[in-house]
Amino acid sequence: MNLIGGIDECRKLHAEGKFKEMCDQASMFFSMIPFFIYLYFYQTTGDPKSKEIPLGLKDLCINGVEWLLRGLVNPFGVFGKETEEQKKVAAQVLASAKTLLDSDFDVLRTNWYWRHQKRTVRITQKEMLRIDPDSNVVKETFLLSDITMITLNSDKHLVIQFKNHPAEFYECVNAPEFVKVLLTKCPEPKPKVEKQNCKM
């Protein structure tokens, strides 16, 4: 009888002696989880002198679950041949290479379901890149010419609106400086800037 999960396939693997090998590999993977969780918490909250805006507990938990699920789906893929997805990621990392004229800002991005994500926003001569700082992968690219309005809600909170894209919500330690750099690189006509409760 073939049960959900392919019991016959498991029996076959066991008979061939591969099942124990797979279990040993999975055991090694899961034994490393506490170390990575500790490392992740230290990176995000460990340095009291850090000027970074810390993630909340909810966002830390979501990131941890995402990391675990990625490992469960393909725990040993990193040891195999380079996949098409890995080649694509490598190309994105190369695209995110910083030049001397670019400016980087560490932000917390609020996505469409109110989750906070650590991101690096790189402002180039023509584009604004949203980069995952852990993998250095470009998550999204915006043309500076598409920015229509910037709202500074405080010295740390800003909203950037675009012609053909939903607004981006950021929390940044130096939001006024972020806006100044953005305005100097935006082409004419410059986006409208609205200020509320900020010192800019």
C-alpha cells in the first residue's frame, strides 16, 4: 500500500542502504540550527553601539522560519552543481556591485503585509536598488526618474512614491540625508518632497 509520503520509496531507499545516509545528512543539518539562530540574533540585536534599527521579535521569527524552510526544501543543494537559480543569484550579486559614485543606506523596509525587512538601498546615478544585505542580491530596481513624491514622516520614517509602482516604506537612521542624496541624483523635474515632524 502506497501511503502519503511514499512509504514504498522509503522502503526501497532503506533496502539500498541510502536511507541511513540521508538521515545522517539531515541530522548534521538540523544540529547546526541552534548555532545559526544564535548567530542571527547576535547580528540583528547583539551590538548595543550599533546604529542599525533592530528588527522586532515577529520579524526575527519570520526570518528564522524562512531560513529553516529554505534549508528543508533544499538542504544539500549548496554542495551540488551550480543550478540555474544560483547562476541567476550570482548575476544579481554582480549587478549590485557598488561604484564610487553610489550611496548606500541601511533601512528597514515595510512590505505589503507589514513585515519589516533589513535592506540596503543603493542610490546610483540613474537607479535606486533595494538589496538584501545578507546575500547581496538585488531584490528590486527603481528608476530615479519614476519617483514622483517623497514624504518624510519623521527623522527616521519616509515614503517614496513612484509612477508605476506601489509606494516604498522605509525606516532609516539618517532619513533626511537619504532624501538629500536622492534629490541630488533625481533628474528634472525633481520629485515633490513633503515634510512632517522632521528637522530637514
